Amino acid sequence: MKFHSVFDALADTPAQSANLKLRAELLAHIQDTLADMDGTQAELACVCGLTQPRLNDLLQGKISKFSLDALVNINANLGMEVGLVFA
């Protein structure tokens, strides 16, 4: 079976694939933003609105632990906006 992307291979439906792709993009963006910030994990967790263990999950890329809503909220807590492009 041939897949268009790794997300298609991991998901059972096109909707799940699209959700996973968006979560992966947001997670990577948040990780990059946090890497450029100064502060302890506790301080960064506070800025994100997370506990330190939850921030650690995010930094380790545990995507299954974060919904799309949660990642959008973290992004907003970091002072960034999320935009959509429909293709």
C-alpha cells in the first residue's frame, strides 16, 4: 500500500491524518520557539500554561498527549497566532 505522507500511514482516516499533520506542525513550531527562549523549564512551562512534566512531554515530542486545541492554546500563550491555508 502506498501512502502520500507518513501521516497517512499512521492514521486510519483522512481526517485523522490532517489532524496529526497540523499537530505535528504546531508542536515543531512551539519546540523551536521554546528553544530560542531563555528560562528554566519551570518558567517556560508557566509561560505556556503547562505543568513542568507536561512541558517535558511537549519537548520530547509526545504528540499523542496533545490535542490540536491544546497546541493552539500553547501557541497563543507564547504570543503567536495560528493561521490556516486551505488547499
